Amino acid sequence: MAENVKVIARNRKASHEYHLLDRYEAGLELMGSEIKSIRAGRISLQEAFVTEQQGELWVLNMHITEFKEAAREGHAPRRPRKLLLHRKEINTIIADMTRKGYTVVPTQLHLRHGLAKLEIAVARGKKQYDKREALRERDDKRRTERALREYR
């Protein structure tokens, strides 16, 4: 059975900059004009990050372009948005965030049955040599696939 999921935006930079460990799917507390902009695909996760405030998780710096048709009831493009998760998940994520070297980054935003969901991941920063190694592995894999294709 195929689920009704439409990926709107991905944070491809996150997998390059971090080792992604545990992943969670969180709902978002949005305004009406924000969901309309999301459905139109006008969103960026590049500089977004998750923080904890008073026992709740918030995503900051996620840019959702203003919806032009919502004249006076629009929204600020980079306003903080509350993440909706179960209390047990929030406590686990906050405990992971307090460990040294760990952070939480958004990896993708998608629509599931018409509702906006943000996939977040507990992540540990990569060192420069890890990034070079990942690029080298990707390049080697490309070369072998190309050689196999030409051999056939």
C-alpha cells in the first residue's frame, strides 16, 4: 500500500555536514498562509535548526515565503514555529541535544494526507576528513557504475 506522501523540500546539506542518527516525524504549528506557501513549494530548510525552549521544540530560520494573496493576514517568513511531537519523543530529543557535539536538524518537509510534516534528525557534526571521505566514496561509486555500464 503506497502512502500519500509528497516531498516538498529536502535539506541536502544536512547529510553532508552531519552524521544523521535518529529520525523523527513532527507536525508543525502553522498559519493558513504558511501552509498555502508550503503547498506551492516556496520553502527553504537550508539554514533551519531546532532548539528547545521551556520543554518544547521549535524550528528556527526555516524560510517560508509570504503568500501574496494573504494581504493583511500574512506571516513573517522566518518566524519560530512550534514542533508537534509526543512528550516522550520530546524528552528523548532534548536529552540527546544536551550531549556534547549533538544537535537536531530538519532533513525534509513533506505533506502526508494533506498535513505538513517535518522530518528532523538528531545529528553529530562531521569532521573535514569525514566529508572528504564521503565525497570520495560517492565519486568511486559513480565511476564503478559508469564502468559497468560501458562494459555491458
